[in-house]
Amino acid sequence: MKTRKPTFEELFPVAHQQDLLKKQSAYFTNQSISKMSIEGGYENLPTKLFDEQVNHNIPIQPNPPTKLIGNYIKNNWKPLFLMLVIGGVLTFALIHTNNNKKLKKRIE
């Protein structure tokens, strides 16, 4: 009698559920932030942890939640950089005008 090889989901149901939830939450976070809407996060939400065609290795120590910030920065570095530049320019302008006002008060 031949038996089939059990799938990852059958061998480790709790781990599979948690890893799939982590994958979906990372995908939802990235998509909803990049599309600026909650509905955008639900589009093409992954329903499988692994592709059937890809031979996968079981991760020894998966830790996706720590990668959320890294993924966010990687996917949205252009607007973050733009906000950093605009914030720097506005800070410089406010400090410069504040110094000019102090100099005018000293002169008067």
C-alpha cells in the first residue's frame, strides 16, 4: 500500500495557520498603506502559504512581524524620503525666521 506524502498544513496545522495569518497581515498592511485605503489591502489577499509548484523548505525560525517595519520602509521609501526633505526644509525655515526675529528685537 502506497501512502501519499502529507502536506505542511496537515503536519503542522497551528503553525500553518499562524504563518498564513502573518503573511496575510504583512500583505494587508503593505497594500492598504500603499493604496491609502482599507479595501486595497483585501485585493489579491494570499490564501495559501506556499505555492504548489515551488519546492519549499520549512523555515526554522520564522519571525515575519519584525519585518513589517522593514517592508513598509522598503515599499514606501519615496514618500518617506519626500516627507523627510520637506520636514527638514520647513524646520530650517522656521529656525531661520525665528533667529531673524530675535536679531530684529536686539537691534531695536
